[in-house]
Amino acid sequence: MKKRLQNTSITFRMMQHCLFRPTKRSRNRVREIPGEEAVTTYDYSAHIRDVRMMRARARSGVTQS
């Protein structure tokens, strides 16, 4: 990490280390754990599955009309 910071400006370093540092109060505040319905997830395998299906369609010669 040290090597990467050498090529950055002083302003960028200050922003990375000081500006976005949370306060002690916000770091120590107790947060509620969201319910199961409130959590959104991302389907990481959807793109892989879609590509596999497109390749299978292309191989079988079936076209969508």
C-alpha cells in the first residue's frame, strides 16, 4: 500500500485517511441487524448461466422469433 500512495497527491492522501474516517460515536453505535426481507442479494452466477444457455441455443441452431 505504501508504494501506491507515493504516486498520489497530498490532497488525495488526506481525503483517504482523514475526511472519510468515521467518528468514535458512529463507530461505537449499536446497529440493528436487518431482517431477512430487508437484505438484498446479488445473483453472481446469473451471467454465467445466461452465457451457457446462449451457447447451447447457438449450438442447437434454435433462434428466437
